[in-house]
Amino acid sequence: MTIYRNIKKYEHNNSEEALYDECHKKLYFTSLRILNNSMDAEEVMHDTLLTYFRKGMVFQTVKERDNWLARVCINLSIDRLRRYKSENLLINSKEIKSEEEDVDVYEEKSESFSFKGVTVDQVKAAMNNLSAGYRLVLSLHLFEGFDYEEIAQITQLKEVSVRSQYIRGKARLIEEIRRKRELSG
């Protein structure tokens, strides 16, 4: 009987490791785009997976599970962002950067894709300079594929507000990319 329990426990641990290996990068980068802080994004990713393991959630399809994990990750990221705002701990990202921090936290692989002369790295750098609200709405719409109604539900804003934040954020993003291109020559 003891051997059987040990085998079941071993199988359970292996399934947790497999799920972690399968989902941790997506959850991390989802949270990172919202929080713009690698340490917080890693914590949110771990909290999301721990919530899943503790609740023992069972889904009929992998897609349902992945959608649930993404939703929990986004909600935890937004909660953390709100907590920082309420505590006035959110510092301008330009002040945080030091000479030692030359590594781009988004960079998993060097991406050389460009569209109309704009590279992925330029878009990522410009996104980092946007305010948290614009960055959140743009990330959820452009990177995560949520529509305005879903973003409104997640952020607890009106759909009209989400649309206007998206339009303004997109305009600021384009403006920031143009400004950087002009500076670089």
C-alpha cells in the first residue's frame, strides 16, 4: 500500500513539473507585459501555478486550462499593479534603470522581425515608456488577444474607457517609436 501511494505521489509531482514546463514562460511574459518588473512577474507566475495546484482544478480541455491560467495570471498582475499604485510604490521606470541593467528582460531570443522598418525591440522599448494604464490595455489587446469587452471585465472599467485608452495608448506608442527613430537618425 505504501509503494502505491509513493507511486501516485511521484506521478502527481511529475504532472506538476510538466505543467510548469509547459506554461511558465507564457504566464511569466503575460505578467511581465503588465507589470514591467521581472521579479514581480515571476512571483505572479508562481502564484498563478500555486493557485492552480492548490485548488486541484480539473478542465475538460487543455485550452480551457490555459485560458483559466491566463485569466488568473492577468488578474493577479492587475491586483499587484493596483496595490503598488495605492501604496505609491510605483516608481517611474526611467529612475529604476541603472548602468548595470543593460539586459532587456523581455529578451528570450533575439528577434529580428521588423514591419515597415520598426523592430520588435523598438516596440518593446517604447511600450516600457508608456504609463501603466496604456501598457496594460495595449498588452491585453495586442499580445493576449482579448477584445475590449473582456478587457473591460478584467480591469473593471467601462468598455468605452478601454477603447479610448487603447486608441490613446496606440497613438502614444506610435509617437514614442517615431521619436526614438528620429533621435537615432
